[in-house]
Amino acid sequence: MGIIAWIILGLIGGAIGKALLPGDDPGGIVVTMIIGVVGAILGGFLASVLFNAEPMDEFFDISTWITAIVGSIVVLLIYRAVAGRRTAR
């Protein structure tokens, strides 16, 4: 699966991650979608390294989607923690 597919998957995964983690994000939906792309790529990379999985094989495979959504949620939580500290000052 190519990088274009991971970008599309990340955009959708970012939207799903935002739906699962509602709240006020500093940056809006565009930043959330970019975070989704980063999370999907990072999640796919970590799944292949840590678990010897092949989430990059099929676009419509459930493991690919779970990897992208979980990666998006993790990166979104990290972003909220970092950006939340910055705006609290």
C-alpha cells in the first residue's frame, strides 16, 4: 500500500479519532486531520516494527484501520497534552 493510501487512511482515521475523543482541540479540524495522517503512518510503522505485523498490505483490512485509528488517537492525545500546557500559561 502506498503513501497516498496512508494519507487517505490517516484523514479518515483522524476524523474517527476525533469522533472517539470529542473535545476542544487547539487548531481545529485541519490540524486534527494532519495529526490523523501522522498517527496513521506512525501506527503502521510501529505495528510493523514491534509486532512484526503487516498493516500496510491491504487498504480494506481491519488491522490496517485499527492501526491507523489507534495511532491517530495516541498522537491526538499527545498533541492535546502538549498544546494544553502551552495555552494554560
